[in-house]
Amino acid sequence: VTPDPSHEPEVIFPSLPPLHSGHPEIHLRNGIMNASRLSAAHEPDAEKAFFVGDLSVVYEQHQRWKACLPEIQPFYAVKCNPDPYVIRLLASLGAGFDCASNNEIAQILDVGGIDPSRIIFANPCKAVSFIRNAAKRGVDKMTFDNADELYKIARAHPRAQCIVRILTDDSKSLCAFGIKFGAPLVTVPGLLAKAKELNLDVVGVSFHVGSGCYDPSVYMDAIMRARAVFDMGKEAGYTFTLLDVGGGFEDARFEHAASVLTQAIDRYFPDRKDIKIIAEPGRFYVSKAFRLAAHIIARRAPLSKETSQETADTTSDQPAVMYYINDGVYGAFNCILFDHQVVHPYVLSMNGSFHISDSEPKHVSSVWGPTCDSIDCVSASTVLPSSLQVGDWLGFDNMGAYTVCAASQFNGFEVSNVIYTTGSSGSAEVRAALAAFAAEGHGL
Ligand code: PLP
């Protein structure tokens, strides 16, 4: 890939600690990940896998959000990727935060300058000690979907602003949550009566259509249900003021989802001047902002194919070559197991060059992580150049959501580091905004 020389070299955040001397030097130009000296494996750390976090993508997703859903304040779902730069950038852009635990709450409040009212404790089943901690830290908004939770909240945080999480159709998503969370509508009147009896304030309704929602039409039904629960609230003596439409937003379908949601809100909440609407997007903000570069550390190939390029064969679907890279399903690629992702490796550099010709002979190959476990398969079948070998690099796009946050160090392999960039956006506005953000001293 030839970088466009009209673009200036990317800015790496000045406040970041300097890169290891032996670490690959990264340049991001024109949105394409390039890396130099990637084959300098004799230098310490030079072969380590690494993420590239492009903060301009996070910024642009936020602009997209504001353009399509101007009425809805995003409360970024920290669990999706608790990256400190992402958090700080979103905080500076005025987002709120959806936290699931004490540590997530602490991470947000420790940034400084974020009022606890910008946090929703959106875990309907919390430890009592966590509820008590939320009370101590001034985090009042919290969800519930069962009576036991109401008793716990009444004991540990009687001033809480409770939000009833309801069950909605989550069958059109990569990760459904309804089997674990969400009050069926028939149970809501009883829950609201119990909350009243316990002197608790219920302020609104939340739902989650499931993460990675591929059919945004489900938002229509979900908003209809939320409307019904607002009416149940009135019956129970509450005046709800908060509607939380949850997460589930996907990059490719975002505009469609926003349009369905807007229509649904217009239809079911035509008079909403006293209602604040929030959402809990995670994946939408970070998925495509992070890419991963992984080093081929080992290869298993038949001896004959190792020596003869003529045997290249893309017609067989049996992998001819097995590549082993230095991140796997126990690390960044846990998204394959937990988040039902399918990843697509591409060649980042081969034999020290970034110029990979399309006419290279190719093999059906498989790609494996570095651990001793056979579940550690990154791609069971993919087509890669026949001459790809140990020391070359593979790239993976869309690695920002539910990856680094759940990575383990199984077998002693370290979690891959992130290298940050303000990206390759040609937009002067994006560059200026991120330069200002960096100048404010958002160091780690
Ligand atoms: N809110 C809650 C309560 C969640 O459990 C999740 C994901 O697990 C999210 C929001 C974020 O969802 P998404 O990444 O699909 O936007």
C-alpha cells in the first residue's frame, strides 16, 4: 500500500511514554497501518504483537452519533474497552459512562472532572458492597430487574435513582443478554409496587437489544415496551424522567439504527420535554478504532510446499500451512470465543516489505495463537501468500471492542500493548480537536 504523501505523518501523542528503542516504529498514514523495522526480531520486544489505537476514529464516531442522535446522550459502556485515552477523549467530548463494577466507577471518577451524575451503574445484579460504594461515590443512577435488588438498594443506597431494566427482543444480535437480565413486562407492576413500598425512587426504564444488533428494527418494539413501562410507572405513582435505550449499535448499521430509534421515539414519546434520553454504546465507538499487528512466530508446512511455490493451491479448502502468531484467543482474540467474532488476517509486511502484490501465489492456511491449547485458533481457514513465513506480520482490523478488556496472560503471554495515534483523518477539524486534547495534557 503506498502512503499518500499529501498527508502529514501522524502525530503520536506527545505525552505517551517513549517507545522501547527496539519496538517497531509505527506510522499510520491514510488510515493504513504500516510498520517499519518489523522484521528486526533480534531487538528486544521488536516482535511483540501490538494494537494501534486511532483516536480520530473515536472522535469521528462521536460526531456521527451527535449528527444522527442529537437528542440522546451516549453513556459509553466502559466494559467494551476501558482504554484510558478513549475514556479521557469521550469525557472531554461530554459523554457519560456506563459502569458495571466498583473498578469501572473508580476508573471514571479518578480521571477527575467527571461528575458522578455522568455515570450509570448499569448492572442489574450488583453486590451489596458495590451498591454501598456507589452511594459513597455519589453514583445514584443504577438499574434493577428483580425484587432482591430492590431490597439491597433500599439497604445500601436508599437515595438511588433506580431504573428498571426490561426484557426486549434480543434475538437479532451477536450477544443476547435476555437469558440473564431484563424484567419481563408482566413482572414490572409488581416490581414498581415493591419499590414504592421500600420508599425507593424509580426514575426510568432501560433495555438492551443485545450487543452487535444486526436488525435495528428491534428498537421499534423495544421503545414500544419502554412506553408501556412508563405508563405502568404512572399507575404506580411515579413520573419517569429517564429513558435509556442501551447499546447494540454497530458501525455498519448505525445510521439505520438511529433512524429506527428516532422514528420509534417520535411515535411513542411524542411529548418528551421532561424526559432525558441516554444510551449505552460500546462497540460503536471503539471497534474500528483499534487494529492489531501480530508477528508470525512459527509455521508448520509440508517440506515440499516449503520449497516449491508451484504447488500453491487455493482450490483445496484444507489448510496447507499453519501459522502461529503471538496473540491468540487467550489474549486479544478472546473476541472469537466471547464475542462471536470472525477475524480476517491480512499481510502487513512480508520479507520486510509492505508492498504485497495481488498476484502472489496463495495457499489456504490456518492461523493459531501462541499457547499450548488447541482451542487457540484465530482463523481455521484463510487464504494467505505462499511465501509468508516466520518473521512476517499479519494485521487485523476492527479489534477495539471486547478484545483487550478480556485478554488473559494464560501460558505467560503478555497482553498486547497499545500504541496511540491521532490517525490519518484529512479533516482539519479532527486534527485540531485531537491536538487540543493532547495539549490539555491527557497523559497516562
Ligand atoms: N450496556 C450494557 C448493560 C451491556 O451489558 C453492554 C454490553 O455488554 C453494553 C451496554 C454495550 O453494548 P454494545 O457494545 O453492544 O453497544
